[in-house]
Amino acid sequence: MKVFLFVAAEYETRKNSINQISLWDGIIPAKEYAEFSVHIKNKYSFTDQGNNLWGKEFNLTLFWQVLPKTGRLFADKIVMTRYCLPDKNQ
């Protein structure tokens, strides 16, 4: 069994109710590798299509998918709310 994890910043705009920016992902290949540091740097740049995030709230969401060798796929997430980037003019 493997576990695929990824962290995304999620936010709303006038055009879309959900926008996602992938910040980090990883694979836990086996149970003995299940420990990892929460003090990690993002793998991907924190950019959006425009200036939608400046001064706006967003959520950080940890998604995971359990990928068994056989059987049903299981997925879930934890949402951490109310993060905010500074206003662009500051």
C-alpha cells in the first residue's frame, strides 16, 4: 500500500468557487516511511493566475489518497482555514 499526499492553497474568486494551487506533494511508499517533517518547503511556487490572492483569505488543505495493491481506493483531506497574504500595496 502507498499513500499519495499533497498540500494545496484553496481560495474563491468571482469566476470560480474553488481555485487550487499545489504547493507540495509526496508519496509514502510503505508504513515504515510514514513519518515526515511538517517543516517542509513548498515544492511548487505559490502563484495564481492574476492578483487574486493579495490581501485575501485562503485555506491550506492536506489531501491524501491510500493506494492499496488491490481493493478500494480511499481518499480524505484536512482543511486548515483563514490564512492570508499581505495586501499587494503594503
